[in-house]
Amino acid sequence: MCYLQICTICCNIIAMNILLVVSHLRRGGPVDVVYNICRNLIKTTNVSILTLRKEGNNSKIADFRDLGISVTQLNLSYLTCEIFKSIVTRKISRLITDKKIDIVHCHGYHPVIACARLQNVKKITTLHNRANEDYINSFGPIIGRYMLWRYLGALKSFDANVAVSSSAITLYQTQGVPNVINVNNGINTSIYSIADSNKRNEIRNRLGLPLSGQIIISSGRIEPEKRCEALVSWFTSYVSDLNIYLVVLGDGSRLESCKKITSQDTRVLYTGRVSNVYEYLQCADYYISNSKSEGMSMAVCEGIGCGLTPILSNIPSHRDVAEYIGGYLFDNVDKINIKEAMAHKHTPQELHNYIRDNFSIDTMSEGYYNIYKCLINE
């Protein structure tokens, strides 16, 4: 199939109607990917969004509508999406007919399950996670394996399955998934960029962070799979230097547990969820993640894009990003050698340039646009 070849596609703009199907638009890495696809491709394609479930308090739906993106909401319950698949499929099929959709682009478990049996439309999905790990970790061995079986079976009906990291290609191919191609996730490297020393100090002062000393930072959901409790416990127990600080961005179900662990350590700072993540990154020195599983971590790319030296758990998606820039990888957070981890092997500008050249939203959007064109031309 042509989209599996190195792109030798003509540069002519093709009129296409693309429907992106998601479970919801709550803020997070996968929704950021959808947003960046929309923002870049709305100039050349007719893009619209369908959400299956009700939006929560942390929805990004207004941001999409500000772009001029049409968002249709089914407002279904989780139970309806899980059990009454045929009902969801019929609703999607009617919308496809009404909007004259050429390509359906799914993001997430329920969209894939619901769209698997759609006929007379090209189908693509983005494999945001490592399903064999995430479903079992999140739902337990019985339900998790059942979900994995349904998901992998549904993927066989798709015309293109996009892995967001190079290691994920092999993972899904070995599980029998066809038509797997790699498009790296991308970030906005104009925002996630390097601040000069004066700007760094200004940001630290404004955010109430120490002007002197080294700052290690983590960001994202504070959930069990991120292993944040082990991370903050390591910092409190093994990092004795009083001029090294740990800043934890984000919230989640394990936030209060983390705070209890570090209640006596004033060097650990928690911000909760913030809208200006890039500013915190720009005034830090190192980015750390102890995640157990990732598809392709947008947060890690954002940290490196701001020139931060990465200190990362040794999992495939982290290796995909960090191995080529000499990032510090650890198998066990308690075994981190802090002096080795904080040894700079590349300048901040070199780190930023690496992300700009390999993980930018422009590169990502071009990859998806080329796949869309190939599918239309088949």
C-alpha cells in the first residue's frame, strides 16, 4: 500500500473531508495530538471531530471550536460505548453520510471498536499507547486481556495503523496488526523552546521558584502507571544536595500520597495542574520521568524541547526519544546515580534542535496528510 512507502507523493493539495473520532476532548497527550493535527491541517483539508462520551470539567472542546473546527457530541455513557457497539456504529455511519466523509481517523479504544465495521470509508487510527501493557495495568489481567483481544482484532480492519514511536511498530506487528506505519508525535517547538538566563530568572522569580540551584522537573498525570510516589521517595531519600529541587507539575489520584511522602522536604514543590507548563520547563534544568509505560510521551518531548537534559525510566518509548541524545536511562529509580544523570552531554540548543527536527507538529502533520492523500488515491 502506498502509505507504507517512503513518501514520493505529489505535492498537489487534495480536497478531503476528514472526521476525527475520539472518546472525549479532555486535556492530555492524545488530545493534544488531535488538536495539533487539526490546527495544521485545517488549512488544507475539511476537518471535523466526533466525540463519543460526555465531556468532563477538563475539556479542551472550546479550544477546538476557537480553531473553527466543527465538533459533534454524541454524549454517550461509557457503558453504552462498551456494550452497545452497534448503536454507536450506526450513529457514526449516519454522520459520515451526512458530512460526505472520505476518511475516518480514530483515537482511542472505543472509537476503534465502534468504527471497525464501517464500510465504504477509509479508516486510520493512531496507536497512542502500548495496549498490551496499558490495558492490563489499568484494568487488571482478565478485563485488560479481553480489551486487548477486542482492540487488536478491530485494528485488522483499518487501512492504516499509525504507531507514534519506532519501537511501537515492532510491538504491534508482532501482535498481528497489519498496515502499521510510524508517525512520531509532535510538539509546538515555538512554544517549547529555550529561554535565556535573564528570562529563566524572571520566570523563576514570578513562579516562586528558587533563583539559585538546579531544578529537576516532572509533568503529567500523577497516576499509578507514572510511578510518581517512587520518584519523590527516591528524591527525598537519595538526593542530599540542598541546592537541587524537584518540581512536580500536574495532578491525579496519587498526588496526595506523594505529598505525604515528601511532607518534610521543602525542596519538593507541587504545582497542581497549570496552563503554562512551558514556562516551568523553561526555567528548569532537567526533565525526569519514572513512567512504567508510554506510547510516545509528549511531556518528555516538551521537556527536551525546552533544552532540559532527560532522566528517564528505561522503557521503549523513552529510548526512542533519548538514546540518540545521550539521555540518562535507569531501570530502577532507586539506583539513579545523580551525578551521572546530571552530566550534560549536549547543549540546550542541541537538545531543542533534535526535537524540532524529529518531533515537531509540522513534521507530524505532514506525515498524517501524506497518509490521507495516499488513502484517497488508492
